[in-house]
Amino acid sequence: MPRKARAKSEQQIYHVMLRGINRQQIFYDEEDYRYFEGLLNRYKKDCGFLLLAYCLMGNHVHLLIMEREEPIDNIFRHIGSAFVYWYNIKYDRVGHLFQDRYKSEPVDNEQYLLTVFRYILNNPVKAQICRKAEDYPYSSAREYLMGATGITDQDMIKNLLDDYNMREFICAENDDECLDVEEHAKRRCTDETAKQIIMSELGTFTPNIDKKNRDTLHESICKMIGKGISIRQLSRLTGISKKIIENALK
């Protein structure tokens, strides 16, 4: 059976996740983390992509990237092959390390870009590994919040959040929900189908969410969810917050 084509981002920005096969540990010591960071930095130059944010967890990896010269399939074929080759020699093992292909989701608006950015940096906090995002040494958090030297391309995010708002935004309470290791359910409709439903119902991908239009918007949200669009999918494609969508469904 042929593999399903990946959803493409019109902005060429993707939230990408790699995870260990059968939830296997990927990183055991600091050398493992730093070698993977070195590969990211190397292939940023070789493949010409921007690394907007990253977080390396014990058995999975979250990346926010913008492809430019090479498509993401090529990027992760290079990174995956190089890391597994090195890892298998170090730990005297053979075979696969990563679960299937990498997982990805397109990021096509500023609101979801910032949501994914915050979600990635807060992964260790939500996993109760550390109290603050910048306490974790294997992510972009120290670069964004402490000015540490690193491998992240920060201009795009910093243009959206000044230094004060950066910390306030990252630390704010949230119910962000993005691609993660626990995500098993398949979308009930493709992005292309979802976009057609959204345009048919709203006539735009950037709806007016002022309070005076809230009742009409709520009615439209209920119709779109009823036609098979998931809550997270609708939020990602339109920028409508997950909380507004959930309130519309109550």
C-alpha cells in the first residue's frame, strides 16, 4: 500500500517530530544530545533550512523548521542516517533507531507558528523534567530567553515577539496541543478537504473573531467540526484558538 502524501505547508514551515522505535531511548548522555545538535547545525548549512526552535527529549525530538533549498524528506534522510550510523557504532548495535518516518504537520499562520514554538520549548516543563524552559539544556530556550550562543535561527520569532513579550508568552498558562508522541488518532479529513470546508463556510482562512461576531462564528465552528475537521486542525488552519473552538462546541 503506498504511503500517504504528507500535508504541505504553503509557508514551507513544519513542526517535525522524530521518536525512538518502540519508544526506545534516543539520547543516553550529553554526548548523544550534543552530537545530534551538531548534525542539525551541519545540515542547516548543507540543506539550507532554518531551524526556528528545537527540543531534544529522551526518546523523541521536536523541531520547528523552514525548508528552503532542500525538501524536508531529504533533510531528515540525511540527519537520520548520519545519527543512526554514529549511534549504532557507539552502542554496538544494528538496525533502526527511529520509529517509521518522521512525523510532521504544516504551520501556515503566525498564531500556530507561535503556538508550536511555545509548545516545543515547554516540552520539558510539561514532562516535569524542569521548572522553567530555560533550565533544560537541550533546546532553544536558553538562546531565546538568556541570549546563549547556539544553533537556532531566531529572527523570524523575534520579529513577532520582543524580548519582554518573549518571556511572557513562553511562560503564559496555555492549553497548547500540537503534534506529539501520544498522538495516535488519524485526522478525519485531509487538510485539503478541511480547507474546502472552511472556505465554503467562512469564505476566508482568517475569520473575524470579535465578540460581536462570536455567535455566528460559533455556529460555523460547530458545522465545520460536524463535517469532520478536528479541533486542532481547525485551529491550525484558521488561527482560531482551541479555547474558542471548544467553547463553541459546549
